[in-house]
Amino acid sequence: MCDYSLHHVMSTPAKVGDVLKTTSFIGSSTRGFCAAGDPTVAVCVLPGTELAFATEIECDRAVGFLPHRRLAATLARFRQVDLDKPYAHHDAIELPDGQIVLLTNLSEGQTATVLQLPADEQAQRAAKTEAEPARAQEEPVYIFGI
């Protein structure tokens, strides 16, 4: 959901309609998404989330003075890769042509809107919303000795 090197950064889950911005976080070796209005809070995106970038997606070049590489796509799906490698970057996006790009390689300052969460996540949130009013009528449970 958030790359291993962002575990020490305050975070919040992504929601449909959120406008995200690619950024580097202070004290981190990776880039990730933050809310467009708050660069200090990482926005964690679930695998399968669909994103629409405001402009063509851009990546930094290995040599810093060269211009950014444009990927000729504005839509992407969030993925996690190399989960068997604990100290590798896991957060990535998959482009419509199947190309996988690590999030940490994206150029800073790009904005993307969360179009859709994964189908199973939407169903879980809907079920939780429906169950909340019923839960409010239940008797409180007190646990002693904690």
C-alpha cells in the first residue's frame, strides 16, 4: 500500500476523487503520492486502484540534466512489484500498454486523480457503511483488566 521506506511518514488511504501529487518525502529514499494540498502526508494507494494523470506521465532520466521522459499515457493502474525483495521499491504503476514504472522513478509534481478503487475494496467499504447504523444500536461491551 505504501512503499517500505514510507512507513515512518504519516499516511492516509486514498479515496475516489482524491487529487494526488508525486513528491519526495523528507527523510525518505523514495517518491510517493501526497494529497495535492498537503505534501507531508503520504497517500497510500491499494493495488488495482485506477489513476488519471492531468498530463502525460513523466519519468526522471538517469542523467539529471536530460529532460523528463514522457510515457504517452495519462491513465494507470497502481501495482506492487518485487514483494519477495524486502529492500526494493514495491510501488509502481502499470500503463495501458502493460509497461510497469516504479513510482519512485516518476517526476515530482505530477497530479493524478483517483478514478476507482479495486472492486473488492469498494465492496468492503459499502458493507461497512451499511453495518454501521446497526452497530450503533448494540449494547456497549466493557473489557476490564487491559
